[in-house]
Amino acid sequence: MANTSLMVDNSRPNDLDVFAPQQHLYLFLLTYRWGSLLLAMWLFLATKDAIEPSVSLAFLLAVSLLSTLLITIFHAPLKMMVIETPLFLGLDVILVIFLLVFSGATRSPYILYALSPLLTGAFLFQMRGVWSTTIAFSLLYPLGLLLVELLGFSVSVDIGQLFTQLAGAWLVTILFGQLSNALERLQRAHSSLATAHHDLTRQNQELVATHQQLEMIHELTLFVHAPDSQSVQQRLLRAVTRELDFSRAAVGLLNPSQERLEAWHVCRVGQDISLLGKPLSLAAKNGLISQVVFNQQVHWGQETEQELLSPDEEFNEQLGPGRWLILPLTWQKQTLGVLLLAVDTSGPADISDDRWAILTSLVSQAAVALGTVDRTRRLAMEEERNRIARDIHDTVAQSLFGIVFTLDACAKLLPKQAEMVKKELTELRDVADEVRHQVRQSILDIWPSDLTEDKFKADLSKYVTDCAPDHVFTVDFTISGNFDGLPARVRRSLYRVCQEALANAARHAGVDMARVYLYVEPEEVHLSIRDTGRGFDPKEALARERNRERFGLRSMQERVQTLGGTCDILSQGSQGTQILVRVPVG
């Protein structure tokens, strides 16, 4: 910013520049002075009989020639002297009056030459110079004529010519004064425009820098909302290549359990982000990248860098040649990954403070986002473990406890009450079969996180087949909208609701088909599961808390309610069943 201020100050004209004409105007004045002098010399030679100078003609020519030569040689310092002390211009006025008076008075050939100091005053000081020099000339010229005549010199004065000469002097100097004034205003306007142009250029540069900073702030805020680590990597690479103008960049994530950097993403200017399929092992603990990971310190490429990025030559070749700036992605004193930037500098002094501040902010925010994503993933895993543990405790464990308790009672009844034992064992077989189904359901509840539309339909079809192995049961799916674009939690909850509803239909509805309608809209999702089976009374089923056959109805409603949605169960005897679910996308 200091350099910008200096540029603005230098572009503004100082006081001398404002009040001085352009250089070519001074050249014009010198040319005019020489031209009028040569004209006077020619007139002397051509009309020597008509002009009667009061002193020697050679003396007059020598004075005029010498003065003009001195003004030409020393015009720059003389100009500064006149600007600083305008009275010096009066000496030139007196000189030309002397030449006029002693070279023929009103018939003198120096009349045009005598206008030189008047024009100089008009150019240098505009109208102020016009009034001062012309008034001085108008007073001193007649006074000089009178004084010379009193001293006894022969002077030929024509009053008409005298007034004509004075009037011409006034008209010419006023005209040039106005021209000089107009040129001065034009110069001031040009200077103001130049200053305004420079200020606008500086402001435009500041706006561009501010826009870039806002873009960086936008990228920083996007990091917070990144759904996964891959999105964080891609946004980080786009920011450093597009906004900070690094030609190449790569980012990898640390897998501490296997001591390697994996999921490498590489971005080159003008190209899309690509994956670097080869992970980098850190077991050897050598190479620049390993040092950064374990020391958590930034590494700058050196001009004579001999140490390799890693001991893996294939990995180094995939990244490409050159020097790299290596920055660790650390969060809460843990290294989550590294960022590699291709640089042409040898240290932080070669990168501006603003650019370095933005870069460190990006790296820091990306590390926080990666740490948040990792923590969210671990919390989700922990929540899923707890859910599975609760399901097993509430179903499988309780059923197994009942089986063990019943078997213990049967052992005590044998051999005296064999028929009763036989009846209990038959019921235990049904309970064990139900436990088997519950264990299978718990296993099927666990699926990869990338639940797509195709996987949604395929897994539900397989699940229903396993729930009703004794007969064929099909599901007709109608899905409209972008199911894959829904948040993962919404897709998962819809899957669970379909699981419960289709399992009940396959086991208890007494039909061989159910229909699933799923409509994805921008603001909400509508789900409908219908069958034409025997139906039931929803109020009675929900009120019977221990009814094993209707165990999933309450869980369906509770699951949908946690998402801010509604779940309506519509059913009547012999009229089939329909479950209507509405879930907001957000």
C-alpha cells in the first residue's frame, strides 16, 4: 500500500508544473525572439536610409544579439528565476524599450522584438503577467522617449504610431494571456484526470484484492459445510490454483493405522482435478513429505534441492518435477494430511503477506473441516454401534434369555412331564426362528454409506426375499426425482421405513406384492408403501406394546419424527395397508 501511495503522489503535478507552460511553448518563445531579431536586422539593412538610430547601429545589434543568445543558452535557469522572482522579467522589458527608443522610436524595426518579454509574461503568469508587463511597457516606453528627448538625443516620434504600437501590444499580450490561461486550465484538468485515473486504478486493484479475499472467505465457509473429505480436498485445490495462482497442487490424507498418505488428489492449471491412485507409505520415515508429517512443520523447496519428496520414485514422477512447498494439515495437534504446492520461490519472503495469510487460513480451515468430517464419521459409527447394540439387547438378547430360561425349566420337568416339555420346545423353536430373522435383519441393516437409487431397490428386494422365504414376494418401485442427491441421513431413514413396512407386508398381509412410490421434490420427499392384503387396526396395533408382529410401527413413526416429518399408517380389515411418509429435505 505504501508503493501505491507513492505512485499517486508522483502522478500529481507540483506547483511549478501547474503554473509553467509546456516545454514546446518556451521553444516557441525562443523561436519568436530569434525570428523577430533577424527581421529587425534585415529591416535595418533594407531601410538604413529611412531609420535614424540615436546610437551606433552595430552597438544595438550587438546588445540584442548578445541578450538573445544568453537567454537561449540559459533559458532553463532564467525561467526558474523569473518564476520565483517575477521582477527579473522587468529587466528584459527595460532592455527592449532601450532598443526601441535608440533604434528609431516609433519607426524602430524592434517593435516585434519588443513584444518578447510581454509574451513571456503572458505565458508564465497568464493574465497577471499580461497586466503587469503590458502596463509597465505602456508607461516606460513613452517615458523613455520623453527622457531621451530631454537628454538631447534626436528622436522621431509619431503619436499615431505610438498609440498603434501600444494598442497592438495590449491586444497581442491579452490574446496570448488568454491562450496561456486556457492551456494552464487544460494542464490542470489533464493532471486531475491523470490523478483520478491513477486513483481509480488503485481502487480497482484494491477491489480486485477485496474480491479475491471475499472469494477466499466464501471458500472458507464452504469448508465448514463440506459433506466429506473428498469435497474438502477438491475445494482446497481449486482455491489454491484458481485464486492464489499456484500452477500445481496436490493433497493427500493420512491413514494413521496403515502409516500412509492416501486418497491423493492432484490439480494442474487448466485441467480438472484427478486422482493419484498410488498411496505413499510413511513407514520408512524418509523423504520431505514424511518429515513434514512427523515434524508438523512447513517445508520450502530450495534452489539446489537434492532431497526427494519421497523414496517412491513412481510417486515422485506422477507429481512431476520442480520444487514444492509442503504444508501439513493439522488439527488439534494431529496431522490429517499434507498439501503440496509447486513454487518458484525459495522462502516465505518471496510470497506477499496477504497471499501467505490467505494460504495459511485456507490450510487451517481445510484441516478443521477434515477433522470435523473425521469426527462426524466416528460419531456416526459410534451412534450406529450403539443402535445395533440396543437392537440386539431389545430383541435378540431378550429372546435368547427367554430361550435359556425355558430350557432350564424343561430340564427340570423331564422326564415326568414329557408332553409339556414337548410343547415348550415347539414354542422355543418358533422363538429361535424369530431370533434368526432378527439377527438377519440386524446384519442387513448395515450397508455401505453410498446408498444409491439402484442399491436402494436391490437391497430392499433382497431383504424382503429373506423375510419371506416360504413364498414369492415382489416389490414394484416407482421413484421420481434425484434420490442420490438427498442427504445420507434422509436416504437411510427412508430405507429403514421401507424395511419395516415391506417386512410386515411380506409376513402378515397375505399377498405376494407391494408397491413403493418415492417422489423427491426440492423441499421435501414423499414416500408411500401400499399392499392390498388383509389389513389391521393401526390404533390397536400401536397400543399393544408387546405385540411382536407389530414391533416396527412405533419405530417407523419415531424415526420419521426425528427428521421433522410425518408418518401416517392407514389400514382396515381386508382393505389393505398404506403408509404415507413426508420428510423435509433439509
